[in-house]
Amino acid sequence: MDVELRPVHASDLPVFYRQLNDPEALRMAAFTPADPSDRAAFDAHWQRVLTSSDVPRTILADGDVVGSATVYGEPGEREVMYWVDRAYWGRGIATAALRRLLEEVPERPLYARTAADNEGSLRVLLKCGFRVTAKARCFAHARGAEIDELVLHVED
């Protein structure tokens, strides 16, 4: 599959909103908005992202919009996050997209967070050079409970 990143277009947002409301994907991601179905909050979030110093990208697989990848936050504390449509899980798309994002944004260090039991996301991050540096216990809206979270970073 040919995986590419491009700037986010307004026409991508309905796709991202649909992806964010997949119950299985929400459970896996765990750390999500309190109410992912709140379209006004979703739109406000993306308006802030698109007008900030963040680096949001749309993930394309063979030309189809399949997710997003973003570098966000303050310099020295910036994090990566990504979301791939569940229909495309297990095909190497998240790994390819994150690698491209890391090439595009050479700034280091970069951080990432994942639910400790999200083996797929942890695998993606490790393949891209991230290393686990901390563990925490945090409230996960999508699960309605505190769960273990891993904090990772990449230096180069």
C-alpha cells in the first residue's frame, strides 16, 4: 500500500469524526475526548489545531483518507499522535505514516503516549524509534476508568 501524508483539508474532518466514533477504536485508544460524539467540540478542537503551530497531517493509503497524524504541543514537550481507521489496522499504515511524520518534523525530543495494553500502538512506536521512559495511571474516558499508560520518547 502506498502511504502518504498531506496537510489536512476541511473535507477530511467528517472522515476523522466518523473514525473517532468507532466504539472499538475508541476503546483501544482509551485516551479520547470525554464525549467523542460532541461535534461542536470536535470542530472547535480541529479549528485550534489547524490555526496553531501544530503539524497536523492526513494519512492517505492508496489515495484514500484513512487517518491522521499530528505533532503538537510546546517546543521541548511536543508529542505525536495518530489515528488510523480500524478497517486498515494491521497493514503497516500507522508505522509508515509515523515514519514520514518523523522525517517531516526533525525536532527532537518528541514524546508519545499509549494505553499500556494497546499492543498495536506500542509496536508502531517502538518500530519508529520511540522508547518507553515512564509509566503512569491515568483516567481513560473511552473506558470510564483509570488505566496504565506508557510514556515514550524519541531523541533522534
